Amino acid sequence: MHGYGELATDLLANFDHVQDYFLVAPEGLSRFYIDRHRRVGASWMTRDNRLGEIKDYQEFLNRVYEDSLADRKSVSALGFSQGAHTACRWASVAPRVEKLVLWGSGAPEDIPPARFSKAMKDCQVTLVAGTKDRLFTPADADNEQRRLAAIDIDAEVVSYDGGHMIQPDVLYRVMSG
């Protein structure tokens, strides 16, 4: 799940070298112009009707799951930046997710801890942070790891030399590990 202002195609570009996976990249339901050149971006939600938008995208992602993923051997969810919160909120209500990768962000604090802990019981959770990321540092990832451990979610932290962006070589290592 892409970050704020990105499109699904932006996220998919990081997977060009991946051949072993069936990829599904849904796009946030809210599109908007992000600059004066009229480049289009998307968002998963805004403050306006926030709870309604969360409910809408959870239902949308469950339909995507039913249409494209229900018969798959395993299901992984990767969220980048704003998409990490989206991935968590969806994984907490999804039929199943075996691997959850949160890149450039932690989990949102608005998911009821008992529900999130139960949903992540058999899920491998990974937090990914760049050493030059000003929005989500390796120290933030360590703090998030401790916060999740307090609600019985075991999360691995992976850091890399880079900023707030997906690095394909790290992505491949995280997804295949």
C-alpha cells in the first residue's frame, strides 16, 4: 500500500526485479493534484470523515482480497509511510495476513490493542527504517518495536542506509526473509 501522494504504480516500480510473487497494489480511494504541474497523487484517508474513509478502504481491501488473494498460499501486506497505517488497519480485520511489513512508519495507535494483537498472533511483523529518514528513524522503529511488544506483537526491525523511500535491494531481502 503506497504512501501519501503516491499512486499504486509508484509503489510497484520498486518491485520491477521481483518475479516470485503475485503482486496486488491497490490505490487509495482519494485522488488529488499534488503540484502545479497537475501531477496526480492518492491518499488512503484525510481528517475529513476519517472514520468513514477508514471503513471504506477496509471494505475495499477486503474485496480486493476476495477477488485476488483468497486462494493464495500465503498473503503478505506491505505498507509504505501512510500506507503502513492502512496495511495495519486492514490486517487487523483481514481474513488472513502471514507477513506485515511497515516501511517508514509504525502502526497507528487507534487500532484496539486486543484486536491487533489477536490478528497478528501468527503474523511475521517487520518494521523498516532508513538511517536518513527524517519521518521514521531506526530509533523510532525501536520504540515502535517496544510498543508492539507491550501488546504481545513480536516485530523485527530492519534498518538501511537511506531516506524515506523504498530501496529495492532491502525490499527483496525483507520480503524473502
